[in-house]
Amino acid sequence: MTQTDVLVVGAGPTGLTLACDLARRGVAVRIIDRAPEFPRGSRGKGLSPRSLEVFDDLGVIEPMLAAGATHLRHRKYRGAEVVAEVDPEAGVVPTPDRPYPTGLMIPQWRVEQLLRERLADFGVAVELDAELRGFDQHADGVTATVGQSRIQARYLVGCDGGRSTVRKALGLSLRGHTPDVQLMAVGDVEVDGLGRDAWHQWFTGDGAIMLCPLPGTDAFQVQASHEVDQDGAPLEPTLARFQQTFDRVAAVPGVRLRDLTWRSSYRVNVRMVDQLRVGRVFLAGDAAHVHPIAGGLGMNTGVQDAYNLGWKLGLVLAGHATPSLLDTYEEERLPIASWLLDITSERLDAVLDAIKHTGGGVDAVAAPELSQLTLGYPWSRLSVRAASPAAGVRPGDRAPDATLRDPVTGSPVRLFDLFRGPHFTLLGLGERGGAAPNCAETALVTSYLVGPGGLLDADGHAARAYGTGALVLVRPDGYVGLVADAAQPQAVAGYLRSL
Ligand SMILES: Cc1cc2nc3c(=O)[nH]c(=O)nc-3n(C[C@H](O)[C@H](O)[C@H](O)COP(=O)(O)OP(=O)(O)OC[C@H]3O[C@@H](n4cnc5c(N)ncnc54)[C@H](O)[C@@H]3O)c2cc1C
């Protein structure tokens, strides 16, 4: 029997993000997937601004940005006539606090590939053809049966998708409903006769078809209403049927679909579990929640589940926190899952309403919350205020970026550069800030003074975002844990001891 600290089941975006976060902390991690080979279907094709910040922290942002595209135009047609065209993110530009203000169009398989490459930097590889069949929990860990072998792990995380074996083995069910919305056929094709400069969309009373160019490839993702048999039952998607739908709904002469490399049917579900932890076993990503794809939050929410859990497992395994810290994963992420079901259902309704009207399209999904930058954990026991309320961030908020200046070299320094890595970051803002507490736990913290004698806040970005005269402790996952008065550095030590 082999041993590891954490066994991650499932190597989709959720499992890969978790494995990267654990591996960079030096945690012994194994990640298994039952698939015999890595997937090549596009599936999710958008990363949210918040996911981009997570990937910045994990050191994989550059290849992600290079492989994706922003500001894709949405082109709506009636037949060959363009009836509307829009860039839903027109005018959205980076600001000091939001370096990645727009979503990134990128096929999910590419996200997974880049995360696997990052994981390889830490010496960890996905084990393919390795199906979790079951597990037993005991006081010290979990014994998992994987194929014919057994793996002993201190914790197991089920990132094994909507049909999760782990969830079923825990006896948890996805509660919710399956709305009576038609199935959607999806696939990856190449297309002759359409430009790659826009997401092409047709909606008629007789069906819908959309063709979205996938950056870094020659392919388009096709999403279409299903062809049906004489009884109205949906037929399995094929290249010929996608072409049939295109010819009927779009009817643009000279456009040919070819080289179908992946196809699937998608049914809307609005469901989630009511528990994310049972003993030493956790659920994350689609294993814990499934919802409409409107808003493209599935892959993104899995990434952020993983990012919330990674540092907590890391601290507990290293003996820097008690296992009760792990309870805050459910405390923080279950309300987010519930929000996710609500917002994606609402945005789906907005799209279904918009496409009834000429010029309407999937851009109707837009809502500020979909960036996931406004999400936080103000209700969490990890969000603590030890100072009178002042302007600036609140405990539980996402810690925004800001541009500072090195007082010696004069070079710009971004707060995200200071946050990057597995540590807590303590910002002392203003003249009295920066008095770092003196205790064993502060080994977990990197401290900076922003103000006289420290990093220069020349343009006032940090003061506007964080206020002044305060100590702000930023968690390893980029949320504000503690806001304390600058004169109370012992509050920081107290916070860290309480973990
Ligand atoms: C057409 C379409 C468009 C989408 N668009 C978006 C979008 O724009 N943005 C977005 O964020 N999301 C989007 N999604 C949703 C997104 O694809 C999913 O939410 C995402 O894949 C969930 O990631 P995951 O890692 O949790 O699970 P998955 O990606 O499902 O990965 C689970 C993995 O676990 C493995 N596994 C399962 N059982 C076992 C077992 N017993 N043992 C070992 N391994 C196992 C599977 O092989 C799989 O590799 C879209 C989905 C579709 C279909």
C-alpha cells in the first residue's frame, strides 16, 4: 500500500488547481483520473477575472494569457445579415486594483494542459487509467481502492465531476432540480466560410446555433439545439446533424462544418450537496454543485473551491493549524455554491428572454458578479476585525491589487507580487503600520510597511484600497483575514494562533 498526504480524485480544472496549490506547499499529493487519456473537448471556454488572479498566484498566468483571447465580439445574424454586433467587455481596461478585468476565452482542455505543466514543475504527474472504486475512513486517514491497488492518504478530495464516485460513496446527493429546458448539443468543429473574429450566433423560432472560435486552435465550439426524431426525441449530435441545424437555422450559403473532434449533449441541472466534508473526505467543483452554463462559472467555481481548500490542508498537514480550520472550507464555500445556482439560473433566464428578440444573444448573460471579483467571505469565522471600522477593505473581502514603488530602486511593485506564494501577507499601512508581531506563528507571514520608511504608495492606490493606520492580514488565498489597528500587532499573533 502506498502513502500520501492528499489523494486528489479527478484531474479536471478543480483537481489540477488543488494539486498545484498543495504541491507548491511541499504537501505530498497524488492526483488520479480514471480516463485513459487527457480530454481534448473544449467544454468550458472562459476563465473569470478571479480565476486569472488565482492562476497569477499559482505562477501560471503568463501561459494562460498567451493561450487565450479577450474582447471577442458577439455577432448576431438573421440568415447572412448581421443584425447586431457587440463586444460585451468594450471599454473594460486594467486598473491598479484589477489587473485582469475581463474574462479570458480559452478552451478547458488547454487550461488543464497548462495546469498539468505547472504541476510537473513540482514533480507531480496525473496518474491516468486510475479509477477510484471506493474508500474507507479511519482515525488517521483514508484507505482508497484505486484500480487493483490501495492508497493510504491522510485526506481525500473528490474533484471527480458531476457523477462523482466520492460523493456517492459518502452517501451525499445533489439536491435541487432539473428544469424543463431543452438539451443543447455541443461539439468542436472546423468551419469553412466564417471568420474567427467573432462568436457567431443565430436564434430563430426553429432553433439556435452558435459558433465560437477557440483561441490557439483552428476549431470552433458549436452549441446548437438538438435535431429530433419524428417523435420529438433528441438525436445524438453528429457532424451531419450540426450541419443540418446550421442549414436550417442559419442558412448561410457556403458555410461548411467539418472535422468534428468532440461532441456531447448538455442538460441543465441546478443541484448541490448540503455538505462539503465528511471526516477526512472533501468534495470540490462539479462533484459538489452543477448548474446552468450561463455565465461560464463551472470551471471557475471549481478552481476557487480548490484554492480555498488548498492552503487550509497545507497548514493543517504542516501542523500550523488544527483540523478544525478545515471546517471553514464548507462554511465559506457552501454559501458560494448556493449563490452560484441562483445567479446562473437567473442569467440563463436573461439569455433565454433576450434571444426572443432580434439582436439578442448570449451577451445578455452579462452581470458584474460573474467576474467573481466581488465574492468574499464576510460571514466566515476567519474574517476578523480588531479595529474600529474605517475606509478600505473589510475582513472577508478579496484583497485588491495596488501598485507601489520600491523606495530604493524606484521600480514598481504590485501587491499581487507580494501576495504570490503560499504565505500570509501582513500590510502595515501608514506611519505606524508595519510593527510586525513577534511570535512563532509569524513564520507563516511576510510583512510589509506601506508608507514612510517602507514601500512607497506614490499614487495612493494602496491607501484607497486598504485605508491607512491599519494592519491588514491577507490570507494565502488572497482574502482579507484580519483588519487590526496599527497599534495592535498582537492581534495578528492572536489570529494566527486561533487557526
Ligand atoms: C458546453 C459546456 C460549456 C461550458 N462552459 C463553461 C465556461 O465557459 N466556464 C466555466 O467555468 N465552465 C464551463 N462549463 C462547465 C465546466 O466544464 C465544468 O464545470 C468543469 O469541467 C468542472 O470541473 P471539475 O474539475 O470539477 O470536474 P470535471 O472537469 O468533470 O473533471 C472530473 C474528472 O474526474 C474524473 N473522474 C470521475 N470519476 C472518477 C473516478 N471514480 N476515479 C478517478 N477519476 C474520476 C473524470 O474522468 C474527470 O477527468 C461548461 C461545460 C460545458 C459542457
